[in-house]
Amino acid sequence: MPEDLTAPLVDDEFYAGDPFPLYARLRAEAPVAWNEQKGFWALSRHDEVMEVSTDPATFSSARGILVMEIGATYESPPTMMHTDPPAHTAYRKLVQPGFGPKVMRALESDVRRRAQALLDDVRAGETVDFVAAVSVPFPLQIISALLGIAEEEWPRFYEWSESVIPGANDWPEEKRRALQAEMHEYLLATTAARRADPREDLISVLAHVEVDGERLSDAELVMFLNQLLVAGNETTRNMVSGGLIALAERPDQWERLREERALLPSAVEEMLRWTTPVISFMRTATRDTELGGQAIRAGDPVLMLYASANRDEAQFGPSAGEFDVGREPNHHVAFGFGAHFCIGAMLARIEGRVLLEELLDRFATIELAGAVERSHSSVIAGVKTAPMVLA
């Protein structure tokens, strides 16, 4: 029997190590490969990931976006990500006002203030777990401010977020469900409060915005806030953590940034490509079709391996496996693509750039000071600990 190159993809232990050699084999030997154990096609090349991303009529999100959802059905979508156009388009129109460029740019001073406050506590020359000290609180504090919720609530948000990510921790299922229920109740109560007494925050904006006479229901608003809370902090947190690890391991790239601040925007894009915080998402074929010369049947799940697509030599050239803060062009898919392109992409880019600017202002060197511990999650490329010395 030929080797099943996709077998590790359904083993959580795989993601705590180095998955990229396997991704390279998949791209070279089996770019559209069937996983018999769970029943899905694994797509490892940039071309096929883009093809699926840009054709929601053929590749649907409504039947689940994670491997663990294969076979699941929903009376109502658990997140906006579980919808297809035209329903998805309608949702985007309703929530887009809260994420417009003007709104996001207005947040930059607050983003900077929070980055400065966190880095003020990082002592030069001393070992610090950068994940716990900066990467975790940074996006959570910003989301708290965005939602108009007390800043001191961020540790509670952290637990809620971690309870949703498969494989992120070893908590008992009972604890995870209790935390998820608590999060739902909190967001529902906050939504009701903003309906009655609007404030200058995103929840109030979303609670009252109308597009073509339509508003978000309470359930729909909670669905979106849940998605924002989890996706908005997990992705930025791990982009920052993984990006700093990459820079610590490559002092020449850090020195290049110190000498050429104009490279900051491309450095953020490279951090996104390199870390690819969302490892993969799934779609389901709505009709018989073909991908990469392989016949796909209606009803077949297809798993878009963003992390592999972002190291595809056919797209990024012979340096695809190198970290390059000046990489241009950089057509990564860390934010997805097409109808489901991440609505918070601009905020993530602002957070990444501002944090790098503040780090460059304070520290000449970044070095790892111990072993990096990575998450076992097959969904989020998580970094649990990253001991560093910044000086």
C-alpha cells in the first residue's frame, strides 16, 4: 500500500513539531491528496487553495470549515465563516462599517499606547516569556477597547478564546463547554445592554447599523462577536509570537529592519506568510469538479492548507523556505482570500507594524533564551511559550 502522506494531518502531535517538510512532500508528490481516515482532500499548493477560495459557489463553507465538522449540520451558522454568498455578503455589509479604514486608523494611537505599556515591563537583558508578557495581552486589550469592555476583562477573554480552539490546551471537555457557555451569556447580555444604551464602541455600532433596512439579530451579533473575540486575538497573538521567533533566529533580518525602517510593512507581510496563524480551513464541493487534475465529487470536503500554500516554491520562488523581511511581491493567503478574506486584516497589520516599531525603538537585539513550545492545534499555529532576551 502506498504511503498516506496526509496521515499526520489528523494527528495533533504533528502540529507541535515542524510540519513544513511534510508540506513540501505533499506539494511535490501529492498536491491534491485523499485522507482516508477522515475523508477529505488535502490541498497543499497555492494554486488550488486560491481556486477554492475564489469559487464559493463550487466550494461551500456552510457545511463546516474544520475537519472536525465533517458530517455536521447546523440549524443556523455558528459563525459568519460558516456562510456562503449571498448570505455571507449580506453579513459583511452589515459588519463592515465597524472595520472601515477610518475606524481602524483611529485605533492606532490606542494600539501604540498598549504596546508601549506592555514593553515598558520588559526589562532589557533579562529573560522574558514574550508570549505571556506581550503576545497574549496585546491583542486582547485592543479587542476589549474595540468592544467597549473593561480592559481588566482580558484574562477572562483569554480563557474563553482558548476554550474554542481545538487542541489549544488539555483542559477537560466539561471546562471548555462551561467557558464557551459563559462567553455566550456574557456577549448576549452585553449586546442587550448596548441595544438599550448605545456607547462609542463596536458593539453599539453593530447593534444599530442598518443596510438595506436589515439589522443583525441578537443571535447574529453574538455569533459575530464570538468570531471577533477568538479569531481577532488568536491570529494576531501567534503572528507576533512566531514573527519574533523568526527574527530572533535570524539576527541579520532584525539588523536589516533596524537599518531600513521602510521595510516594516513588508516585514509584517512576511511575518504573516511565515507564521500563517490559521493553518487550514475546509470547504465542501457542491458539484462534481476537478482540482489539480484530480476529480472531486459533490459532497467531498477539501482542506486548504494555507500554511503549505504560503511556502509554495511555485508562488514564492526558490526562497519560499526563507524568512525575508523585504520579500516583494508577497501574495500570501494568511488572511484567506476571496469572499472570506479576513475582515480584521487591516487591524492585524496595524498591530504588527506598531509593535515592531516600538520594539525597534527599544531593543538592539532579540535572542531566544530557551525552548519554544508550540500548540498541538491543527487549526491555529499557536506558540505557547517563547523565552527571549531583548537588549
